[in-house]
Amino acid sequence: MTHSTDINKVIATIEDKEKLLKKWRKHYELEKAIIEKIINRRKDLNITQLELSKLTGLKQPAIARIEKQVNSVTLTTLITIIDELDLKLELVPKR
């Protein structure tokens, strides 16, 4: 058993007991997936962080912080970025 597997088991045990932590992790994973899609799209378009910053009016360090998930992105900033990357945000009901 690896160290990360041990940690995942501990986290799973805590999450079973702590509903708020479980909800937070779910939101974190969703945000991570969205940011990964943004990064992948930026790279697919061969756009650097600096170029994206010029397109969006954001500073390059802000783009870097968003991509590293240092700060949670605001909805306005998210919409600005996805618009420049020619993506669309779509909300659909859960199953």
C-alpha cells in the first residue's frame, strides 16, 4: 500500500463522518476539472498565459494563480476566460 493510498483512505473515513468536508472536496474536484479544461484549451490553441492575459485584460500572474488553483476564480473572470478561449459554459440538471 502506498502513502497516497493510506491518505486517501484516511480522507474517505473523515469524509464519511464530516458531510461539510465531503461537500468541499466535491466542489474542489469540480473546480479542478474546470481549470484543467481551461488549461488544455489554452494549450490546444497554442496561447501562452501572457497572450491570454492580453486577450482577457487580466494580468499574467492572475492567470497563473487561477491555473495553479491558488485562488478560486470568480464567475465574471471565468466567463471572460472561457469566452476568449471560444468555450461555452453550460449548466445542465444532474442525472
